[in-house]
Amino acid sequence: MLQNGGAAAAAESVVKDTTTQNFMADVIEESKRQPVLVDFWASWCGPCKQLTPILEKAVKAAKGKVKLAKMDIDKHPDIPGQMGIQSIPAVIAFANGQPVDGFMGALPESQVIQFLERVTKSKIGAEDKDRTKAADAALAAGNAAEAANLYGQLLTEDGGNLAALAGLARCYVQTGALEQAKQTLAMVPEAKRNDAVVAAARAALEIAEQAKSLGPLAELEGKVLANPLDHQARFDLAVALNAKGKRSEAAEHLLAIVKRDRKWNDDAARKQLVQFFEAWGPTDAATVDGRKRLSSILFA
């Protein structure tokens, strides 16, 4: 953890004076990583002296989600001239290398904070969505380590990020670390435990725990071949196949049970299939196909 001096230095690093020469690096390039506010000011401007401390306080409180670059227009007139800044104080927000918002005049602290929230929400929200998508894609491709790293980054910034908590739990499930998966899901607040992403991760964990108690895959396949009407062996085989990532084959076996004996073991095959759908997610190809085929059997 940062010591007091380190924390102060980190806070100061989000606020800096910029120049015409450094504007490209300090603002344009830096805004591709997080939003940057440019405070155009001058030493003779009374309202600027009121606004700048408020801006600095708000930016430091944002903990790295936004940076502030201060430009003295008397010493560096070219940039404000090019941007058509005719009165100060003027604050322009940059994101992805482009000006995206701004205001003129000295605003009270509450309005400055609202401005920062507006500027950071779309940018930070988009970044989080991109990283969540990248993590989900890595996990789907079987790269649990890469996915866990991305989910971990999101949780460092927001420990209550449900998608990241659920994703990290899934990473543990995929690598067989079921106890860590349980501990991760236990971090989800009680009120959020029925959220779709959390429920899906919990379903994946429950299915993985089921699979642990089953015999070798080849042994289960042998039982089904020997007796195609052995529904319990077929049911167990479906759970084992799912644990190996063979979703379509797992669904196929459960659908076969439903087709032959819907009421077997208190409708266990259909219930298991529904749990698979929950764990796989609504857009997974195996879910889409499985739901379609299940409906055709149930409502034929």
C-alpha cells in the first residue's frame, strides 16, 4: 500500500500544468487512457482562482478516473486561440483524443462533481464493458488465467462489480478450484445474489460439484452403450460431458431422457437442462439450440 507521501504524490500526479509544447502528450494522448479536463486560466482572473481549487479537489477525489491539465492562457495563447476560447475560466473535457464536453465560468463544487461524473461515466463505463467482454471471451476460449487477470483489474477498481465477481468465480470453476469459487461468490451482497450473472456462476459451480462425484467419462459412456434405457447413467454422462465443456453432447443426452420419459426421477433431466442453460447463458449456441429442441419435445 502507498505510504502517506506516496499517496500524496499519486494524488498530485493527476493534476499538472501543461504547455503548448506538452499539450499533445498531456491531453490528447493521455485522454486515450482516461478523460482529461483542461482548465484554461490566467493569473489576473478572479473566478479562475475560485474554480481551480474546486477542480483540483474533485479530480483528486476521482482517484485516477480523470486527470486535470491547467493551461495559463497568457503564457500559452496558441491552444486556447485555436479552440476559440474567448472567456475564462473555461474547462474542456477530452476523451479518446477529442473534446467531448465543457463549461464556462466558475461553477460551485456540486456542479463540478456532476460534470466530472457525466464525463467519466460514459468513458469509464465503456472501458469496463470492453474489459468485461474481453474477459468473458477469454474464459469462453478456455483461457482462465487471462480472464481472471481482467476480472481482477475490474475488481481492483470496483470491488462490487457483479459481472467481475461472477466471472472470477467461473474462472475458479473452470480450473477446478471450487472452494475459491465459493469464497468469491460469498463476496456478493445478499441483495444481489439472484442477479442473472451471479445465478449463472452459482449454477456453474453446482454443476461442477455434481460432476466431481461421478465416475470416469469412458465408464459412463460404456454404461449408456450397454443399456440405452439406463437414464441415470445417461444423466450422469450428461453432467460429466458438460464438465468437459461438451455442451451440445450433454444437452443431447438430457433431451433424449426427456423425450423417452419426461417424468423420470421427478423431471430431473429437464431440470438439469434448465440449470445448464442458466450456467451457459442465454446467448450461448448450446442454450439457444437446446431451448428450441426442448420446446419442440414439450409442446409437440
